[in-house]
Amino acid sequence: MDEELNFRDWLSAIGLEQYADVLEENDIDFDVIMECSDDDLKELGIPLGGRKRLLKAIEEIGVNYSFGDDHEEVVVAEEASEVPPEEYWEEIPIKQSTVVHTPPTPAPAPAPAPAAVPATTGYDQGLMAQTSPLELIEKPEQPKGKRSRKATAIIVAIAVHAVLLLIATVLVILPPSKDEAEIIATLVSPNTSVKQEMQKKTVQKQVKRAPAAASAAAAPMAMMMKANAVAKFTAPDITKTSTGPLGMGEGDLGKGAFGAGTGLEGGAAGGGAAFFGSKSTGNRFLFVLDHSASMKSNQINLRNAELERALKSLKGAQYQVLLFAGAALYAQKGWKVQNPNHIVGPDKTDYKYTSKGAANFDFVGKPADLPREKWLPATPSNISRTMEFINNLKKFYGTDWGMALEIGHAIEPKPDVIFFMADGTGGNDPEPILEMNRKNGRPVINTVAMQTKSGAAQFAEVAKGTRGKYTIVDKDGKPIDGFDFLKNPKKYNDRL
């Protein structure tokens, strides 16, 4: 094979056969092409792209030719175009091969078996496709360690996808848990010494359906609730009965398994209150207190001290204080007694009354127009302002229980417990008071007689009809059980 053919074949192998003629015209062969620069090729008229490809081929091939006297052509392939990574060379030794081409001899001889040519890529593949004096470095086989790492990566990927598929199947296929059993507790008072009518209270705790996606996670809790579907409680003392959002009165739960002074109202726990020995539980406590002209100074001082102690003992509860004689007003800044028949509110609203005696006052207006005030949280600052107002208010004329309790029942929300204190009665009839109580949530009314036996029957009837307690304050300020007094009055003669 002559030099001219070899040079053209090489140009054809690298895709630059279109420049063969111009190179031959300028006597460019293998020896000369190895010395050509970019400027030389440019001078021959070869465009920039052709020059770049030609120079790159020259640099990558690195072919040296020498011609001996016997016209032997020796070609040495120096290195492959793609250099394996460093670790590759450490594991597999490089194989080099030298191919010697000689002219044909007159006597035919069997040709030696062609050398195995390793698979090549890129530029080498195009070069091997031609009959060429060039032969590249034989590429070694891929190391076994590399194949092992690839196989491990494939196995791990398959395992991860399998786990994810299993999780998705569990979440989608498993059915959502159904509503579990409701917890039902029946509250029954153990105290039967006082025959009082009480309503049966049933508390139902509703279980909200959990979303389907979270049902599996909630299953352990649901199973625990189901196992304890019927709970046993020690029944607390029930101090009041009224209608509420769950069919039970606010503050119905007293001393017992839930702790002293526990109640239910808007999701908050209620508290207990005590006034001259009468104890009740709830969330809203109304003190309706006699402030008439017949109240003695020592009685007012005793009352005020007990009131302040009671207010300070309230925990998490609300209160209001209503001072009455013939008319009534709240013990809060802005309220004024213009005269016994005329009360002025904080917003300058006039509340007028007519009277037919000290115990018979009537409000001038509709029931919806009765004086009203908001409940106060039992905070130190509120209690301080309440006591300051009471201490500075002068006594006024009249003693009308019915008018005071009508105003007290009009406050919203309704009170849980009313502590009613007076120094006697001017002949008030308990029945209208009890009827009014039944129409306004049936709050407990604890009656307190301030150092008097007067009106004992009326005090007792109002307390008994509202499930309250009747207390008499003796001359030393100590409480007496009013119901016991009615059974044996002589027992307390030296205390009254």
C-alpha cells in the first residue's frame, strides 16, 4: 500500500477527505502534516472548522512515520483517545501492540491470523472501519469490582421502591376505623338526707371520625377507649340543675371524684364559693345583698368582710354584686341612687320605680328594660373596685325581695348560684320568686338572714324550693343552720 493511499485513507477516516486534493497539491503527506500549524492550514484555504478538526486529529493520533531502505512501514499507536481513570490503570495493565506492514512477496504465503481488535468508541470506531495502518490500544475489560458496585446499587433501588409500594398499599387498602363507643357516665348524688328533686344527668363524650389517612395511627387510642367504654365515677354533690348545651347545668359538678368546685361551662372548669357557711359550686355567682336603711353599721361591716373573703376565694369564676332596698343597683362604677325610686345606670339610663310600701316596689317599664350588667372575672383589681363602691354607697329606703331577685334573674348569662342576704322581710311572698326562678334556669338560691329570726319561714321556703341552703347569722357573726333552727328554735335562743 503506497503512502498516498495511506494518507487519503486517513483523511477519509477522520471525515476530512474533502481536503485531500488541496493537501496533495501542496505536497502535504504524513511527515509534513505533523509539522503544520493553524496558520499553515489557513494559508491553504482550509476553513476554521476543518483546521480545528485536523489539528485535533493530529494531536490525538500522534503518528510518527519512518521509511527504511527496504520500504518497511512501522506504525506505533501510542495511546487511546479516552484515558481510563487512575484506579483503572492500577488494576489492569496496558496492552500495546505493534503492527508491521511489509510489501507483498512474489511467493504467496498464508496470511497470519488477524489480531483481535477490542471494541472501541467515538473516533476510534470510525478509524477501525477502514483498512488502515493504524491500530489503537486494546481496551481492557471492565473490572469486576465496578460491575459489583453497579449491581448492588440496582438491588438497593429495587428494595426501596418495594418498601414505598408496600406503605402506599397499607394506607390505601386498609379501611378507616369506625366511630368508637361513647363514654357514658351517670351522675347520682349519694346525699339523700334532704329530699330534693334532682334531674338525672347524662354526659356523652362524642368521638369525631378521624380522617382515613390517619385512622391507622389512631387505632391504638381507639382500642383503649373501646376497652373503657363504661367508666365508673364517684358521683359528686349536685348543687343545681339547669339547662345547658350538654343537657346539664353550668357548674353542676361539685365535690367528688372531679375535685372540689369542678363545673362545666364553655369548656372551663368552675369553682366553689362560700358565704356565711353556705357553700355552692358553679361558674357565675350573684350576691344580692340588703343595703336598706334598717341595716345596722356592724351588720354592714360584717357583711362586707364576709363578701370580700368570698370574692377573693373564687377561682376561675365570675361574679356580680347587686345591692337592694326597694329598688336595686349593681355595685359597679357609674351606678347611682338618685332617690329610692330612681336609679341611674353608667350610660345615664334612668330606671324608675313606683312603690306601695317598703316591701312593694314595681319597675316602670318592660322586663327587657330591667337594669343589667356584665359578669366580672374574680380578679384582685375587680374585687378591689367592687368593695370600694360598696363601702362608699349610702343606705336607701325599702326592702323588696321580689324586685331585687327579678333584676338578679335578668342578667345574662344566667347565674349558677345566688347568695341572697337580708335583715328580715316586709311580708314578701316566696311563690312569685320561685316561679321566676323556674323560668330563668333554676339557679340555686342560698338565703342568709342577718342576725334575725324574722321571716324565717320565707327564707327557708325560697332556699328549699331552689335546692339551696338557709343560714342565720348569729350575734357573733357565726352561721346557724336555718332548717335546724326551724326544727328546734329554743336550741339557738342564746345566739340570737
